[in-house]
Amino acid sequence: MNSNLKSSFLPPLILFVFFLLDGVLAALFSETLYGSDYILVPRLTVILLVMMSFYLPRNRMLVIAILFGLLFDSYYVGVLGIYVALFPIIVYITEKLTKVLHPNPIVVGMMFIIDLSLVETTLYFFYTILKETTMNFNTFMVERLGPTLLLNVVIFIFLYYPLQKLMMKLEKM
């Protein structure tokens, strides 16, 4: 297969697999993730968007982020717009910081924590405005943001090196 063709189709394909795994993990562990007082939301798509933003060109990543934002909104949310806005913002912020910061596990991990906090907090305010949640901000921080960050940081730790190797191969194509 042509190297250019691989570099064009592999990132969206890998992101699509992570997009599906978000839903699969949420469904498989829904009792564990949502059954207690704490809400743990797997965000594999955000992990991969952050990783890809460090290694792949910004213009292509922005297009991919918009497309997957539409897909995420239509499949998981039902309200078009929130992820269409959030995913490109994540890519843009991350890409801007890559010019200053060298991608190592700590830098990428901190960027992921910042991006995930941005996503979750924006979603909280969005759903508060729409009156879809009655959770106050302190409860959100303790019962949703903290546990979600913890779960995703653990997932990030396990996925960082395999994803880094994959991103470096894609970057060279």
C-alpha cells in the first residue's frame, strides 16, 4: 500500500477504533463506572487526539477533530455542536504547545490532563445551561472530574508508549 495512502487513512481509522472502544468500555463497565457515587468516563478518543496532535500536522488534525466531533455528537450525545467545538480546540491548544514543549511522557500527560479537564468542565457547564444536570460544581469536581481524570490517567499510562511508537511511525510516513 502506498505510504501516502497509509498516512491518510491510518490516523482516522485508529481514531475510529478508539471512538468505538469508548462506547464499549462504557457499556462493559457501566455498573462499575456509573453504579457508584462516582462517575468514571473513559475518554480514549481524547487520549488519541492529544497524542496525534503532538505528532501529526495541525491542518489534518483539525479536519479529523471536526469530523470525529460530529461523529461523537451524533452517536453518543444527540446534540450536534459540543464535541465539534471541543475536539478542534483540544487539537489547536495541544499543537500550539508542541512548538514550545518537547513531547515526553510527562508533558503529553500534563497536556492530556489539561485537555480532559477542559472537555469535562465545558460539558458540565453546557449541560447545566441546558438544565440536563442538577449537580453542583463541587459535586461535579469530586464525583465526576476527579474519578474521570484518575481512570483516564491510568489508561494513558498504559497506552502512552505503544501510541507514541505508532505516532512516530505515522509521522515518518
